[in-house]
Amino acid sequence: MAEKVPRLTPGVDIRKFKLDPMDGFLMTRIDGKLGPKDLARETGLPDFSVARALEKLEKLGVIQLVDPNAPPPPPPQPPPAERKSAVAQFDGGLLAPKYDPKELEAPADLTPEQKKRVLDFYFRLDDLDHYTLLGITKEADKKGVKRAYFELAALFHPDRYFKKDLGTFKPKMEVLFNRITEAHDTLVDAEQRAEYDAYLAEVATTRGMEAMLERAMADSARTASDAERAAPPAAAAVPAPPPPPSAPAVPTGPSPEEIRRRKEALARRLTGGVRPPQPSRPTPEEPSPLRYSNPQDAVDALKRRYEDRLESATQAHAQRYVQAAEDALAKNDLVAASTSLSIAAKFAPDDVALAMRAQETKNLADKSLSESYLKQAQYEERQGHWSEAGRSWQKVARIRNDAASHERAAHAILRSPDGDLHEAAEHAKQAITLQPNKIASHVTLVEVYLKAGLQASARRAAEAANALDPKHPGLQALLKRIGKG
Amino acid sequence: MEKVIGIDLGTTNSCVAIVENGTPVVIPNRGGYKTTPSMVAVTEAGKRLVGHIAKRQAITNAENTVYAAKRLIGRKWNSPQVKNAVATSSYRIVEGPHNDVRIVLRDKEFSVPEISAMVLQEMKVIAEDYLGEAVSKAVVTVPAYFNDNQRQATKDAGEIAGLDVIRIINEPTAAALSYGFGRNIEKTVAVYDFGGGTFDISILEIGAHGVFKVIATAGDTFLGGEDIDARIIDWLVSGFKEEHNIDLRQDRMALQRLKDAAEKAKCELSSVRETEVNLPFIISSGRNEALHLQRTLTRATLEELSDDLIERTIDICKQTLEDAKLEKNEIEEVVLVGGMTRMPKIQSAVQAFFEKEPNKGVHPDEVVALGAAIQGAALVDDRQEMVLLDVTPHALGIMTFGSYFEELIPQNTTVPTHRTKIFTTSRDNQTAVKILVMQGESQRAEENELLGEFILTGLRRAPKGQVEIEVTFEINADGIVSVRAKDLETGLEQSIQVTATSGLTREEIKTMMDNAKDDLVDRRTSEEFEAAKQEAEKLIAEIEKLFPQVQQIVASSDFGRDAIEKARAIVEKARAAIERRDAAAVKEQIEGLTRTHRMFKGVVAKT
């Protein structure tokens, strides 16, 4: 069966809903052809964010889930769909299976539906946050959390399958039960939930940012060829349009008038070096080709006209992105602003003021992004989730490129069960290059080499460290170990 | 499908139930009674008696009649509870070969599980008579606050009785199952269970899909109706002593009569305001003349005698609410369980505390057995939509260097569960670690119950703190605890399944702990702390290097001396924080140290 795809409900005024920028962004990609997976790929958002957003949008009646081959939608607006329970979200086929179908045939005293359910949940655990796992919205109250937990607990508690042979499903169900219990225990405790929400918020913003940065990179790479093709840019190629106006990020912010004035002021500042904005549709004089007697003249004129159009098209592009940056800045979204500005700067390469402005904004955005990653990394370390912590530290290190974060990244990767030791070594080395006298980086490098089984490298690294601090106790232990091995 | 009976093995009375056609019912014994006294006796002829028949002959055969054996099950000989029982019981309690408890009946020694097995067997027979078929599976209840040793001993008793105990569940939980079964309610319920020997309080959530989730549970395994009886006996004995200067406790038969009379008076006072205790010919005065005991006990006196005991139960309720992170008004129903809750003073105390009239819809003596039967049916019958999410009543952990108890699974954690923590070696060149598995809430290891131990060997020789050992605790749905220790470097692994250890004295445990001291693991220092410590120590070293120079330069000015004092104070504070291994405090001091260092450098550079 074809996977269902979301499509905008015809005739719905999205402005009357309370949506957030991510929803808005997602909606710009919903075309009635892309499925949830494609949308995740297209937007760069994680699967669970897309799944949750789609569920919310569907519940609100903004979108419908339809068969991609179904005829166009009937005009009347359907009543808002019921909230999908955690079980229904999989049973309803909203998401495609993520496991090898052969697993379904593993022997166990379970019905095929039960098996499917276990596998559906189990192989998605990494993508599921506590809310999506329980199939609840972020606003769900304590009672809602409990209800959802009870529903799943009734399915996955081992007592439901007392003295039955569950085969390979047994450990999976135990993991599932543990995870849903962890989700429940975290979400019913106000304090833990606040901490977890803060963590999720960091993840969401940075993920949104990552996606945006990636798109920006792809877009700027495309910019040249786009400009070559000149002429009104194809809608699909327009990257990251600002979130729709229906998404008031700050409901109680300054008045629209105030925002408009600020924007204008900002626009003046930002576009100081750019030629005055042109009307959105370029209207160069359209000379009649008949006026040219000689073919060369005609060719020249054509070339001029082409260049004019190219010029105005790129200007329109620059303008558009400056505008998007203003919108983003008004919402305090530094990363979006930075992205837009850097694209704008690409369209107007001679505009030094714009380039500087873009650089400044980028620095600010990087700072906020790295702070966010840092918070995530620390939360993950506290929870003992070393793989995640490793990834977060790597992101911090990529932005800050300082010894401390490289060292932490190496350390966390080293501790994680599936850590890439090569990456860990690179981070440790970078930390040492940046701050050669930081003994911790040396020790970490030695440990990485040892774990990778590279005795000779470990010995060299340990000796270098030893020259630095011959009394470091951890290092002495490592040296002895190398000596023995 | 095989039938599973539910047995409430009580301190004073036991009860058996079964689910028939989806309805839980209590099975009456041959005498038509729904509960059976948990009493066992051996007659002169060597015949074993259980239940009502044992109770009836108790007075004439006091020395060979066992009651309240539950108070002794799974306990060590030298525990205060056993000492107390030895002093007050009419039957003989002696020390067993493994520091366990033995009961002597007609010169024969019985272990406590053997005695309990006789009661369980009686319950099994009652069920078999009723059903007309053999029964081999049972769910048996225990007080929520029983530790693993006591649970294991209860399971052993079942095995001796020829029963496969498929699950042990907590009494208040069973009561809640019975209360909520088939009612399709969503409620937060407190079960106040005051029985013959133990007091328990559990807070549960009953929700959709037949899910019962225990939120918190606590109790006192030595606080029950028997203690109130003992207060009445004390009152009678001391009154008699004043009058006749004779200690009735010296006579085991008199003691048994007093016990019966106290229990009877206590029960009567739940419905009347005063009652007469009348025991003619209770003892001989020594001049061939028998003395009589006759006293009037009023409800007010009884309440006075038991006031502090009731207060204790309310204190435990308070604590449990706190553990559950709930306010009183979030408790939607209070269910009373256990014979003691018939006492008006207890009902009013509970009502006053929870500010809610307790539910009287369940039968306090039968509800626990019904709940056990419901759990039994739910386990073996797929059609029963009911799942019990239970918690571990005590924290589980290991002993670490310095005799600390390091918790891995906290109290009130939903089972099944597993938790992992990383530890390190506690001394240089340590090649083996002993993992002492413990249960309890005290920070001091020796105050907790020791469940088992094992050794992980073959560690690399290294300075202390270098070798990391990962310890994993796992509790499965059956409540079985298994512990695994893994050397993170070599991947070497050792594990045990914890089965209750009985038969170790406190001294033996202490010796064991002492002997293990050299081979313990240590808490792993946090990364955070190490990082902060390194930074702080570096700054301190640099500041101290500059100290003499700075002192020379600024000593002449008041301001300079003041600054030096301040710098010293900051360094001291930082050192203290490092000493305490307080990561947050060290981090806080780093700022001050950085400032001081900068200032010092500035001073030195300027001159």
C-alpha cells in the first residue's frame, strides 16, 4: 500500500491556528506528493519532529493524510481528526516500517500484530522523544501522560506475556517497558519535565538551525546557476522562505506598527550599500526587435537585456533575503537571520556593508548555537547518554574550535559504546594543537589509541604527555599499561 | 487452564480466594469461616493441628502452639524483633544453625518457613475441597515492607507446602486490585493496611486498560494488632502485679489466656464502650489457692494505651505521601484493610489525616486474598485485562569504600527495571573487587540488609581510581534481583542472581564487611569535578607562586594587606571545596581564583 502523504486542507485559513515556525516551515514543503519521510529529508528535520508536527497539523485540520494517488480533495473542510494514540500512530500506517520484515517471522508466542507493534516501537526508539513515544502532545497534563503510559504499559509489561516464550522479542519488550517508564517518570515530575523540555527545546532549535544551515549551503551553491538561468526564479528553488505570517512567534511582542518601523530602519541599515530596491517585477524598457537593422546590434541588445534581467533578478534575490533576515531578527532568530544575510551577501558580492553585517550576525548566531549545544551536551552527560553527548560536543567544537570542547568531544566519544575512535582521536589531536599544555587532552588521546589497539601511537602520545607533566597519576597508570602490553 | 489460588498469609488469620468465571470469591473453610487462624500446634500424640482447631486447644497446649509465625519469617536470630518475640511468646523460640530462628514443638525443631508451610498447606486443602480438584499454583501476599529475605522465606514456605508460588505481591496492592477490579475507574488511591502484625501504606493509581500502578509504599513490619494486644496484656499484668505481686508472664499458660482475653477485649471495644476481662483461676498463689483476674477495660483506656502506635502509622502515611510527591487532596479514595481498621480510633485518625471519609466498601479481612486471586488469574489468563505495575519497596545498591551505601535502584522504582553505575577501584594495585549487594535506605552500609556478595577478579594493577567497573542491577517482573559487575577495560564480567541469604549474624555480616573493606569499589569521581579541580589547583599553584612577590610589593598599604587576606580566603575556600569534592563549589571558587590570579599578575607586572 502506498504511504499516506499529507496535503493542505483546501480552504483552511491557517492564520487562525496557533502554529510555530517549524510548522510553518514544514507546511511550505507539503505539496500533496511528499510523504513524512520525504518531508523529513527535504526539511532536514528529524523524523519524530515531522511526525509530531504532522499529527498536530492533522488534528487541527490544517492538513489531511491522503493516498498520493487519490483524486484531488473535496472542497469542504473535514472536522478535526481525533488525537492519534501512540499505538494508532503506527498502526495507522502513518510511518513506514523501519525494520527488516524478516524479524516479524522470529518465533515467539505473540500474534503478528503484537510482533509488529513491538518492532515498530523498538526500531524507532532513537527517533522518539518522551512525548512522541507516549503519543501525546507537549501540552499533555499529568493525567494525559498517565493515560498514555497506561495504554502502552498494558501492552508491553512482561506480565501480559507471563510464562510465554517471547524469543527475541523479550529483550526488546523489556527495553520498551523501561523506556516508556522513563518517559512517564520524567513527564509526571514537574521538575524533571521542565529540565527535559528545556533539553528538547535546545535540540529542536539547533536541529532547525542545522537544517537551515544545510539548506543555506546548498542554496548558495545553487545561487550561481540559479542566477545564470536568471528569469523569475522557480518557486521550488527559493530557499527557506520566511515562515508564514500566521506564525506569531511572540504573541505579546511589539505592535505591528512598531515592528514595521523597526524593519524599515533595519532594512535601511542593511541595504545601505545595495542599490535602491527596485519594484518587485523588473520592468526594463522593452525595445522592439524590429528597430535593429543589423543582427549584431540585435545580439548586443539581447545580451544587454539579458544582463539587465540577471542584475535585477539577483537584486530581487538579495532583497528577498535581506527581508527574510529582518523578519528573523524581529523574532530574535539569529541563525535564520545569519543564513539569510549570508545568502543575500552572495547575491550582492560587492556590497561590503552587507558582507560585514552577515559576518557579525553569523558570529552571534554561532555563539547562541554553540551555547545551546553545550547545554545539550551537559544534559546528555548527566543522563549518561554518551553517544549523544559526543555528537553534541562535536558540534560545539566545530563552532568554537577551542581545546576544551574538542577534549570533551573526544572524551565523550571514547565513552560511548559505538563511538568512532578515529573521530575521537582527531578531536583530541585538535585539542592538543590548540592548547598543547593541556594534559587532559593528551591523556584522552592516549586512551583513545589504547582503546583502538594502537599501542605504538599510544606510547608516543603518552611519552609526549609525560614530558609535559611527569607526575600525572592517570598518565602513569596508562604508561604502565602500555609498558605491559 | 490451570487454576491459581490467592492466599493472604496473615499474622493472625489467613484467607484463600479464587477467580471463578471472572469473579473473585473467598473460599470458606470446612467450618464455614472465610478466614482461618494462622496457628499451628502439635498435640501430645504428635498430631499436627492447623487453624481453628489449633486455636481452640491453644490454652491447654500453649507451649506447643505457634501463633504469629509471620513475625519471625526471614528474620535473623539476633534481630531485636526476634528477641522481643522470645520474651513474649508462649512457645519456645531457639537459635538455629545459621543464626536463623527455630521453633520447638514437642522437642522437635521447626524452621519458620516450615510452620508457615503448614498454614499454606491448610489453605491449599481448603481450596482443593471447594474446587474438587488439585491446586498447585498460588499467588501469596506479603506486607509491602517485607525485604527480600522475608519474601524469599515466604516463597520457600510455599514450596514446602507443595505450591508453586508464581508471584509474591504486596498486601495493600492486592487490596487495591480487589477494590479497583472491573470497575473501570481512574483514581489515585491510598490503601491503609493495619493488620495483626504489620502496618503498610501504599499509594496507587488505577487507570484505564486495567493498569494498577504503585506510586509509593512504606510500612512497619513490627507494628500491628498484636502490639495493641501486648499493650493490653501489659496493662493487665501490671495491674495484677500491683494487686498480688505475681508476674503472670512467668506462666506460659496464663500468658496464652491473657493473650486471648486481650484480643477479645480489643475486638469488643470496636463496638462497645467498655468490656470486662474475666479470667478466673488464672494462677495459683502458691498456697494452694487460685487467683482470679477481673478488670474492666474502657474504650478510652484502650485508645490511650494504643495512641502512640496509631500516631506512628499516621507518621508513615505522611512520609509516603511525600515520597509519592502528592498532596493530601490528590488522594481520591482511602481504602481500609486489615482487622485493626475496625477500631473507631483508627478510622477517625485516618479520616482526620487524609481529610476524607475512608471507603468502607471492601471487607478488611478478605480483600487481600481476593486481590491475590485476581493477580493470579491475570497472569495465567490472557482474557483478563489487568496489569500491575509494582515498585521496589526498598532501595537497592552496593557498599562502597568507607562503608557507604551507594544506591543504584531507588525506593519506589517501577519494576521491571535496570540501572547501571560506574565505580572505580578503591586502592592501588587492586586486582579484585567485592560487590556487596544491599537493600535499605540508610547511607551507612551496615544499617542495611545484606542480600549477597560476589567477587570480580582479574583487574589490571593500577593506581586507585583508574580501573572502572560497571555495576548493573536488574529486577525482573518476578522481583528477582540480579547484579552484574563488568571490568570496562577487559570486558570481564561476574554476576549473581540474588536469592535471599538467611543465616548470617549481624556480627558475621559486620566481619564480612570489614574483611571486604580492602576490596571494595569506590564511587567514581565525576568528570565535572575532576575538570574543575584541575583548573582550580592550577590557579592556586600559580597564585601561591606569586604570593611572596605580591606580599613584598603591597605589604605597605592597608589596601594591599586587605587584598592579600582576601586572596588567602579565596584559596582556602577553594581548597575546602576540593576537599569536599563539591564540583559546584569548586567551580564557583574558580572565578574568584581567576580574578585573584589576574590581580596578582597585574601587581607583579606593574613593578
